[in-house]
Amino acid sequence: KKRDTIHTIKHSIATLAKDSINLTVNNIDNDILAKIIIMLDQAKVIDIYGVSGPLRIASDFQYKMFRIGKDVRIAPMVNEQLFQAAQSKADHCAILVSYSGETEEVIKAAQILKQKQIPMIAITSIGDNQLTKYCQYIINIDSREQIYNKISTLGSTLSIHLVFDILYTAIFSRHYDEALSYKITTDQLIDHRTNK
């Protein structure tokens, strides 16, 4: 609120984070999550679609996956995303992120992917929206934010980040020894710090 103290802000944000985490975790169906993980794991390439903030969050997921040898692609420009969708192959799958589920650019990508029969996962708010009509699997995020009347995308950002971290960790877990070895070997090759 306009005249909140630092103390109030600190505790309000902490409460928001806890609530967003709990809401997100409780909304994810374990059986659906298991199917999503298998689909992502079997895909040669994972393409991610979205705009603005969600793409920044997705880039962290891309980096983590890259470090265990998984090919995750994000085209930063909208037109590039449509080319990416048009060039998808049978061994690709897609993650589409849109809080509203009505983001025009994401819907256009979903339409192309549907034509090409690419399996899709939507990360979106609770309830029916255009995006959910195209995707095989839906992961719902914290949906308490108003589209315009908010100071920032605090809850949804935390929620999206949590979903990507769950996906990464679950895939890592499926190949734990191999993924850990790959990550350690890569880290050792590029880490030039000396032990003191």
C-alpha cells in the first residue's frame, strides 16, 4: 500500500512468496507432471515461447539444462519465435508461457505448433483461456494478480520460476549420476580458479 513501512513490505513480500509457492505446488497434479517430465526428457529439443518477463525466467532454465547437456532453445524476438515454431521437428516439444493465456504472440506460435503436431505444455493462470485449448498439458501458476492494476508480476514470477525449477530438477533426477557427472566435468573444464 501507499504508506507501508519497510517492515510491512518485508513481511508482505515474504508472505506472498510463501503463498505463491504453496498455491503453485498444490495446483500441480503429480501424474500430469510425471508425463510432462517424460515428454521433456525424451525430446531432443525443448523450445520455449513467451514474451517479456517469462522469457527472462526461462533463460535460467535454459542455462541449467544446458549444463546437463539438454538442448533448450529460446528465440528472443517474436518473429523469430514464429520461425522457430515453423521449423520445429517431430523430436521437438514446446513450453509456452503466458500468465493470461491470451498473449497474441504465444497463441500464434501455438497455432503453428498445433499444425505441426508438436507436443505442447502451457504454463499459465488457472481457468480456461486460448492457450489451454492448444496444449496437451497445463501447469497452472499463481493466478491472483490483476492484469493491469498491480505494482509488478511478483506472485506469477515466483510461480513460473518454481515451475521451471521443478521441471529441471525432475529431469536431473531421472539421470542423476549421468547429469551430475556431466555437470561436474563441464564445471571443472571451465573453472579457472585455483585452490588456496
